[in-house]
Amino acid sequence: MRFLDREGLGSLLARLVAEGYELIGPTVRDGTIVLDRIEAVDDLPAGVGEVEGPGTYRLVRRDDRRVFGFAHGPDAGKRFLFPSSEVLGTIGRRNGHLTAPPAEAGAEGRRAFVGLRPCDLHAIEVQDRVFRGGPEPDAAYAARRDGAFVIGVNCTAPGGTCFCDSMGTGPVCTVGFDVALTELDHGFLATAGTARGGDLLEEAGSREATPGEAAEGHRLLANARVHMGRSLDTSDLPGLLYRNRRHPRWADVAERCLACGNCTSVCPTCFCHDVVDDVDLAGETATRVREWASCFSVEFSHTAGMEVRTSREARYRQWLTHKFASWIDQFGTSGCVGCGRCITWCPVGIDVTEEVAAIRADDGAVALEVGA
Amino acid sequence: MNVVAPDLHRERAEAVPMRIAVVRRIVQETPDTATYWMNLRRRADRLAYSFAPGQFNMVYVFGAGEVPISISSDPARPTCLAHTVRATGRVTNLFPSLSLGDEIGVRGPFGRPWPMREAAGGDLVIVAGGLGFAPVRPALYAAMRNRAHYRRVIIMVGARGPQHMLFARRLGTWTHTLRARGVEPHLTVDIADDAWPYGHGVVTTLFDPAHLDPRMTTAFVCGPEIMMRFAVHELLERGMGTHRIYVSMERNMQCAARMCGHCQLGPAFVCADGPVFRYDEVAELLEEEEL
């Protein structure tokens, strides 16, 4: 275990910048902590904390100067690795003839992510399976992913809606990082996840952590585990959700759900998308654009002139069942990493842990009327 | 549940490029449905392209986008590609304005085909409803070409009315040709007129006259979900095993690569795990509304 002081982290970030990395890290904007381009360690939100709850998010001033003294805002790595809108290619039309040139690999710069949380790292691994593990791996996604340098930060201040401990994804970084930090009062405990990360820690002037510092890190992380705002019983979630497709709770939650799609936007693993054509005014070039889609929209399931999931109940059931059950069949991993963003950013405060618990509490109950 | 089909051949597509196809012939099938015959424009594409019965292409119309359309032509002649399209949505509504010589994009083929080999050695019964005739027509072609592989080959087709029967021009000649080649055709329409010489009623009314042998039969069923549900229940009642019945499912598909998420049916991505499923893989899912 290494120790890096604040200047050391600054030096590490400066080295990444010198190597041509664009730094993406947490910073305060519009009353939230967002991930955005940062220049240096001073752009990190020192002394800023959060209060998160169902449908609630606000920043608070901490009585220390910690730069990672919060859980997370609405952003994860998703919007950088899987942008909400991305050009896939163009189709040309001249004198009635079509041309479909092979898509050119985008010349995007390499990014260094600063301060992704353990849940976010797991979410990236989940999306890797979607975009790189299928029959047609997405070359642009793979290039962005392979070009990324990741500094993960272990969570010492989990949010009110966090339940990563239940999902086995946190509060400690276990996958997908080059360097992982635990923030202490006077600096950071640091672990290298890759040889590259180890080299950078050396170059940035880290030293061996003292037993006292290591023990303080353990204490903070153990404390984080018991201060998760939420928890979820994950035993046989696929079985539970598959056998309860007609549970009355679906109608109950549909009464509250606005089908706004906030949850799918902030979810770090939701990958569903549309591909749309954008035609220039001359009618000669159609740009094929991939855009985030949400299974909460009616048109999402449009098939052969009609919609499959017309009721909000069916759409909520699709989302929740996909996230916690069918995702496992499809990709060998849960689609939920327990970050709790869907709870925080739901405008009516629907809590997935509460919905699943309600179904479990009344396992086997059958609604009198099914569907719409 | 898990969708597994170790016994089925499954295409593993490598990054499939969009190929350009030229519309060569248009056959109006019903008031809202036409078959578009096309050739791939580049010779190299024509030589490289092949498909299996039941597979589909992502068909692209300039400025509107792609739609998944099953291939309705003979798999033994992949250079003459046919798609039978009902004008019903944003993209398909542009098909009626296509003219001969127009170009469209084709990506594919995708999906799990009808299990022609698994059906060999016994009776093959194909049950189609409405537009569902299109995805099974390549299976009919394949069965006729390899007629000796099957004992009986039976095709049952149901449609709303005579004017909604696909591929039905010169129906008398067609049924005669089928019989001459050892295929038993059974046709019916929900609402018949006086000129209609075949059956009257839903497609399941054809099962009794066909005298199916449940022990020896493999069934391919394709049509609207409600029709498939009834057809499958009738087949099961006659003693057929759920593992001998195959259905072709339809969902919105935008990528055909298990990525866009639109075509999910429970745990399955219809674009890659289907569109053809063995009935026991999806039986539980078909019983649910709005899945």
C-alpha cells in the first residue's frame, strides 16, 4: 500500500496531462457534482459533501477539505465511453445511387478518469460485455475504453441511496482501475491496479504507507459498509422476478412512475439505444446517429406497426426485470451495480430496493387483472 | 430461464457491412404488402452472400433508417433476394414509393434459422398466418429442394381474406405445382368470398383435415403472436412435444447485434437468439402480456 499526499496527486495528474490525457473528474456545476474536463487537482470539489435520498440531491459544505468527500453525482463513466449521441457513419445518395463508406475510426483523444467510484468501475465492466462481448464488437467504444486511464476512489462517504455493498461492487475498488485511492485527512492511500498505475505512483512521489495510515483506511472503508443508505436482498433475484411477472406491485409502482426515463439516463449500465438517420438539406447525405434510448418510452417497443409495452406497468417491469434478472442471462452479470442513482434522480423518489423488497415480501401474489 | 439451442446452427456475424442492393422487380401481394426482388449491386457482394431459411436482413431506406425484414426468397438462389414488406411504419411506409432500379441498403443475414436438418427424417408441417408466410417461404423452398429428407411436407396458410393471401397469384397453379412436388397445401381465410375454393376459418381448422402424425412431425409456426399461441396449443393437444415445435418471434430490432436492447423478449435478444425459437424456450414468455 502506497501513500500519496495532495501534491503527489497533483503531480500524478500533471504527468497524465503531459502525456496527452484529457482529465475527466468530479467538479461542481449547477448545484451538483458532475464529471467534466478538469485541468488540475485544484478543480476537484474540496470540502463538498452531498445529501442524497429518494428524489433528493443537494450539496453541503463539509468541515474538512477532502476532495472526494461525497458519493457521486448523476454522471458515471458512461457518457464518455458510450456518448448519448454518436455518429456511426454516413450514407450518401447521388443520382439515385447509394454509397455506404465504411465507418472511420474516430480520432478521439485519450482520457484519464479521476475519481470514478467502485460502482462506476463495475458499470464499465458491465458495459464492456455489451459493447465488446457480442457478435459485432463496437470498435469506437473499444478504442475509447482501451485509451482510458482510470483512477478509482474507494468510498468513505457512501450516499443515502447507495447499496453497492449488497451488489458486491463496493465500497472498495476491485476491478477496472489503474490506480485506486482511499482519501485520508492528509492525503491518499494508493494501490496500483496495473503496472502503468504503479509506475505513475512511483513517479508522482508516493511512499510506503505507514501501518497507522493503512489501519485508518481499513477503518474508514469498514465504516462505509455499515453506512450504506440502502440494502437489497439479492438472493435468487432472477427467480423472484421471473415468477412474479403478475405481481400486484407492478401496477402499484406504475401509479407513481412518470415514465420519464431519468433512471435510465443516470444508470451507469443502461445501454439501450436508437439508431436514427439525420439527412442534410440537400438530401444527399444521411448521417447515422446512435442515441440513448429508454425502455420507459412507449415507442421503444414499437414492432410491426404497434407497441408491445403500452402500459407503464409493463415498461417498469421490463426495466427492473432486465436490470436484476434477464441481464444475468444475457451477459453473465447483474445490470445493477448498486449506485442508487436511479433512486436519487427519480423525480418521485421510486426506490428499486423498496420495490424489489415489496415483491419479495409478497412473493407469489398475483394481480387480479393482468396487463393493459 | 436460459435460452439455449445447442442443436441449432447459429450464425456468428463478424462486423457485417451494409451492402447496396438494387430493386429489380416488385410484386404487389396484397393491398398493403409487396415483394421486392433485388440483387446486390457489387459482384463480390453477390458471391459472398448466402442465407438460411428464417433469417432476416436489416434493410435500409435512405433517410429513414433500417428495419429488420425476413428474407422470403429461395436460399438456394441467394443472388435473387426477396423481401416481402407490409407498409406499416416510418421506414416501411417508404417501400411503396420504391421504383425499379432504386437502391436500398442491406445488412445481414442475421438470426437463428429454421432447423431444416432437425426436421429431417419425419414430417414437416409449416403453419403460417398472414404476413408470417414470408419468413417460412424459404423453408418451403428448401424442403422442396430436399424433398427426400422428409416424409410428408405440409404447408398450412391462413389469411384474413383471399386478397390478404401472400404469394397467391395464380393460386390454382401454385397448389397444383406444390402437390406435384409432394407438398400438401392447405389454405384457409377467415372471411371467404364465393370464388374462394379452399378452407374457411382460422388456420387451426386446417389441422384435422391434414391428419398430422404427432410422433413424426416437426412444426414451423409463424404469424401474429395470438395466431402462433392458438396454433401451438392445437399442436400440443394433438400430442406434439414442445421441443418439436418452432416459432418465429418479432420484436423491434435496430442493431441486430445484441446491443440496442429493443428486441428483448424476456432474457432473449430476438435478433440473435431468435427470431426462430424452439417453443419450449419461449413458452412461458408467450403466456405473458406486454413482455
